[in-house]
Amino acid sequence: MSVTRNRDKCIHCRMCEMVLCPLGNAWKSLEEDKCIGCGACVIACPENALIAIEDNLASSPERTVYVNGQEIKTSGFIKDALGEAGVEISKFPFKDSPNDPVISMPCFSGGCWSCAVKVNGKYALSCITPLHDGMKIELATTMPPLRVVSGFGAHTVGGVGTPYQLKNSGEPIEIACFTHGCNLHCPQCQNYGMAFTAGGHLMEAEETAMILLGLQRQHQVDRIAISGGESTLNPQWLLELIKYICKEDSDVHIHVDTNGTVFTAPYIDELVKAGMTDVGVDLKGFHTRTFQRITGLTDTKLAEEYLKTSWSAVEYIIGEYSDDVFLGIGIPYNKDIISTEEVGEMGKKISDLKGDVQVCVLDYRGEFRRKDLLLPSYSEMMKVKDTLNETGLKIVIAQTPEGHIGP
């Protein structure tokens, strides 16, 4: 693959300079015609000014590398060598049980660090690192969990998984951090600077926990939140982070916000065992076609699997952990991406599972590649709230231009 820049669309926003480019600077590599085609900058460009062109992989130089000692001759990136070596590359970062070699590669932007391996004894990302002759690639089973993180601070409103009664205090209610990298490509992404780049701080789980705990003590709150991007893409990092926080403060509430797409039952079990007490799950549609419109996924089979997993996660948490974990459910709304009727279908299904679960309908504004979207009005959001209440849901919160309107 190669990348070209459409100069008519480019607005010089420099978003591509926040990308983790293998050559050091995506803008410069494109200007000097040195791009090697990893595609990380294509994902992050808000104007669709960077265009990926599929080339014949065989036309790039063949390299001789070694994967866990096995000689491999191939072209491209570490991910290509792993594939040739028979290593399973999964979209789901958490496996039910250990298998033959498997690696997760969900974000392709270098933010989640799930695909990290060792190359000649040093860490490298499989998704964007080009091959060089003689590379010795090892699956990094003993490396410390790493993740790109930013946005540390105290929050006065919280997220989908924050109990409503805390939201209107006006005081800090939780300390949050935001993980980089996402497995979805939502064209109206509300947090695209973190979702599609690695422009934060590469941190070990313990280091992240120490910062969060320090801020928690400074602001005297009893809640810590991990959001994103997509916070669940690197299970080893997230589980270790939660365990370390709980070891230092067993009374703190730990809140994870997620799109739910890789939130399998075994993963949920491990997070609860580690110490997760609160969770917010965004459900991005009821029908696959809507889910694809909201998430930007073109692979229908993958979209179906992700959508099914997110709904199954909500059902599993309600069925298994109603007494142990606070669950909040988020539903995105903008009339140009989802209909009020479909929101009603979602509400009916949720109500059948549990009528008094907290549901927050989120007013999606124009962002990223959908700047044309108009922020839903107060009256629009009240209409959607009424639609959800009519399905039997008792605790519906509407995020509106005038603040959160609760039950």
C-alpha cells in the first residue's frame, strides 16, 4: 500500500503529525515522497485528504526475517511476516484460553500497543513497523504492558458509566485518563485526537495508576475512570492497571467506558475480578447497517460480530453482575446517523433486560469527517428521551446543549 495526499482537500491541520509514523513525521515523509504506506496517517486525517492506494505487495523488496526462530521471506511490515509464520492476527484482544501463537491488531494507529513484539530485543509495533533483512521477531509474552495515554484530570460530569446522581454536583467526581487507539473508525468521532493517533504518553500500567491515584488523593474523590479511544483493546495493560489501583486503594470505584465491541464474557469476568466496579457501554445501533454508518466499518461480517458482542456484553453484565457492577448504557443520537424509531427499538430491548438500568442518550455533534452534523436541539433530545421512557426504561438521561437532563 502507498499513501498520496490530495492537496485540494488538505487544510494543513497537521493532524498527521500526531500520528506515530515509522519514518518519524508523516507530513514530512509525504512531502518528500518517502512514505512506506503503513496507513496510520490515513486513519487519522479528518479531511479524507490522505488516500491509501493498494499496491502489489510482491512489488516491494522481499526481506528475510525470523519469527520465533522460523525463517520467513516476505515483504511489507512485521504483521505480514507474522501472517506468513502462521501467527493468528485477531480483531479480539482477549482470548477465552491460551492458543497457538495469536496477536491482536485492532487499531492500526500505534495507540493501543496490543500488537507489540520484540525485534532484536527491542519493542516494536507489528501494525506499522517495516521489515528489514535479518530482523529477529519474537512474540513479546514477557514485556510489560504498555499503552499510549493522555488527558489525565478531574472530571465534574463523568461518562456513561457514572451514576446520574453524581453528575450535577459541580465538583470533581472522578479522575480520568484517556487511552489512545480505537478499533472503530467513526466518521463523527467525538474524540478523534485520541482514537486515531498515538500522540500521548507511552506508559506502563503501574506508572499510569500512580498518576491517577495521586490526582485522586489531591482532589479527594473516590472514583477513577479509564476511557478512550477504546480502553479495552489492551487487556494486559488494563487488567494490570486496575489491579494496581485496587492494591493501593481497595475502596476506590473503578469505572471503565467502552464501545463494548470486544467485551466478551471472559474479559468482563477478569475485569470484575481485578476490581472494576462501574462500566459504561456505548451501543452504536440496533441494526448492522446503522452500526456501520456510525462506526465507519465497511466489513459487514466484522460489524455484525462487533455489534453482537456489544449487546451480549450488556446482557451478560445485567445477568451476572447486577449486584456487583454499576452499568450505564450510552446511545448516540443525531437524526442523520440514527432514527428515533431505531432508538426506540434499542430501548425496548434494553427494557426487556432490565427496566431500571441507567441509559444516557448522547447528542452527537459534527466532528472529524462529519462536520456537517448539526448538534441536536434540546427539544430533539427530549423527544428521544420520551421515546426511551415509553419503552419502560425508568432511568433515562439526555445529554443536551443545556446540560444533562435526568429522570
